[in-house]
Amino acid sequence: MSGVRVLVGTHKGAFVITSDGKREKWDVSGPFFAGWEIYHVKGSPVDPNRLYASQTSGWFGQIIQRSDDGGKTWHQPGLKPGEPTTTPEGFPMAESNKFVYDTSPGTGKPLTTHQWYDGTQHPWEFKRVWHLEPSLSDADTVYAGVEDAALFRTTDGGKSWHELAGLRGHGTGPKWAPGAGGMGLHTILLDKKNPKRIFVAISSAGAFRTDDGGTSWKAITKGLSSQYIPDPNAEVGHCVHRIAMHPDRPDVLFMQKHWDVLRTDNAGDLWKEVSGNLPTDFGFVIDVHAHEPETIYVVPIKSDSEHYPPDGKLRVYRSKNGGNEWEALTKGLPQSNCYVNILREAMAVDTLDKCGIYFGTTGGQVYCSPDSGDNWIPIVRDLPAVFSVEVQTLA
Amino acid sequence: MIRVALPYHLRNLARINSEVQLDVPGPVTQRSVLNALEAQFPMLAGTIRDHVTQERRPFLRFFACGEDLSLDQPDTPLPEKVASGEEPFLVIGAIAGG
């Protein structure tokens, strides 16, 4: 019997929510890491029981957690309960929480500063992990997008992390600047047809692509226009909120930018706006139907000054032809007095025959549509503010 | 033995529910106590001091014997009552306010 496992990161802990393939009855477990901010939880496509979580705190910093049993139990990589915590020589083993920027002479030395709010240069300072992207081919390999923006990778199951410094070494690095929410690398898309190709997006630097496994990067921002930066068509400075890809069509990407919904059909070489008839093209989430690569979903938010749905009506918008023509999906969603937000990591899809669409709100609801968006049900109502939603389809 | 009291979330991380007792070789200072703590509980590395700079994290303070020792140099000897185990070394998290 197939089923789904929904991994939810919230302001005050993580939750694992499961159902069978009907997606009618849900079992909620958690909170895990109660009281901590959980920016992201995601499972390995190679081993669905292997989960990784980013646990973070303004007081205590960054913790990486790992589960090898589908979220029933967790440990810090390298520190499994009952196993030695020190090497035979007596040295502490835990390096799993250590994210240190590359300052080596060969690759890291020039990567010293980025632009600060006042226009001066500011040192890169690690704050937290925003996004964890497990490899498509190895359960022990995971990419981490961090604030201040950089890309890290582990190849030992999370025990140690090393920066792919070529990204910060992109010639525009000193021009990158944080937005009000920080300068975080939040989107990491892996190309199953080309293991050397990775896409990333950064708030508020823009979007980048590597075709050589992370050594060198190209800004993929041509076609973006942002009125909030001095040159609206600049190479960097665009506040990209989220990029989505259908795994079978890795050259086609969909973007929810600070304002504007866009698509590219050539792996980011050129973007074109597809906001069409959306009531507002501001928002955070965007995702693609599992079986229909031209069917995409967004949740419009009123504006960058008012982070809630227009008119107090929570509406998902679906386009079945890749943008421009959008329809509102409302059945089962509150259509009055709803003033929640849906954050950038908080939408996901399953891959069952009737594709399920999921999203979480800052009001603590997680909604599921088991029929591609036609009807919605809350699978849980009163969690802490939801930061992230990921879905695993289980055999 | 040196006694160290940790805030709730760090006790959870370390999977303990009471004060920590540490054998600290040599002079008893903030640095030597925290080194011994992280050696016994490696999961706490980076949670009290920054991984790289080894500076105290901004929202934590160090108290002992009714005094705030947060701004002392890390190699300054801790009070004798801490060194003797009579008083604990307290790691305190800032209250969130409200």
C-alpha cells in the first residue's frame, strides 16, 4: 500500500505527518526538537528513511539532525546514541554543526566581503542553514544552502560539511546584499539528467547555475526586472523567492520572484514573465505538478508590505499551460478573514497517481489537495508557524 | 569536580537532565571548563561558543557565585568556589522578553 510522509518544519519544532495513499486520515507525530526553529526537513530520494533536518536558534546556533528510520528517532550525524562521542585518540567527533567558509589560499582567499545594508563591505558570517537538498544518487551526500549565502556539501551523511566556494567566488560576490530577511541561499535544484548541473537562488542576490559540479557559476538573471534595485535589469540584486523544476524537464524552470512569476525554457539563460491574470504576482511559493510539467501552482500574497492573501481569501492559483492563464482554487480553503502567509519552503507535491499538492501557513495549518488542487483539506490545523513542507511518496 | 548548569535546550541536546560534572585538568577558567564540556558532550560544540572564533554566543551569559563573568577573559581563573565544586558555573540563555 502506498502512502505519503509529510515533513513539516515550524517555528517551534518539526512534525512528521503520515497517511496512506487515500490521503484521508492523517497521523501527526512530533514536535521533534521542540522549541527550536526548524528551517527545513527533507528526505533522501535514494533512501526514504534517511531524513535530514536543519535545527537552528538565535541562542545556540546551528544543529544538523539526521534520522535513519523515517523520522522516528533522530541524532546528530556522527553522534548516534550509544556510540562513542570521541575518537580513540580522545578528540571530539562532532563536526556536523560546523559550517566554516572556505578561506584557503586556492579557492577561498578572495571571498572576504559582501555588501551591507549601508553600502559598505561586510564580512561573510554564518548564521543558519535554510535548505537541505539530499543528492539524487547517494544518501550520504547532501547540499546545504546557508545564510550568509553560500553552498555547502557533505559526503559523509552530515558528519562534516565543506563549502563549494566557487559560488561566492562568482565575480559579483561583493555586490550581493541581504534583504530584510537575511541573505540566505534557499533554493537548490539538482538535475537528474546532468549531475554536474545545479541551480541555486539567493535572497537577495539572484539565481545562479553551475555546469561543472560547483566549481564555476553563472548568474542566470537575464530577463528579470526588479524596480527595487538601482538598475532594474542588473546581473545581481534580484530577490528571488523560489524556483521550481519538474524533474523530467530540467531546462524548464518556474520562478516566484519578490514581484513577478516567470519561466525559462533554456535553464535560466532567459526568463520571461508569466504572471498573466494573477490578482497579485507577489508571493513566495511555486511548485510543479508531478505528472503534468506545464501545470504549476502559486499562492499570491497581497504585497511586500502586506504579507497575507488579497481580500483575506486563501487561494492557490493553478496554471495548466505553464503560466499566464491562472485559475483560483478555493474549495476547502478559508475565503474570509484569512491573513496568514505561506513561506518559500512551504509547498510540495507527492507523486501518487492523482498528484497531491501541499502547503503550510504561518497560522500553523498544513493543507493537502489529493486531487491536484481541486479540493483542499487541512491535515493539521494548529501547529506553530510553518516554515517548510516536504512530501515523500512511499512505496 | 567542576559543576556546570546548562539551559534547558542544551541539556536536551546533550541528553542529560541535571548538572554536568567535569574533571578539568589544570587551571579552572571559562576556556578550560568549556573545552572539557565539549570534549564530554561534542554535540554542544558551537552552541555556547562560536565554532571558529571561540567567542561566547551573544545571547548567552556566564554567571557564578552571584556574579556575571560574561565579559571576563576566557583564561581568567574562575572563582575558587567554582574550582572547588562548591558552586556551579552557570550558562544562562537570555530571556526572550515580552
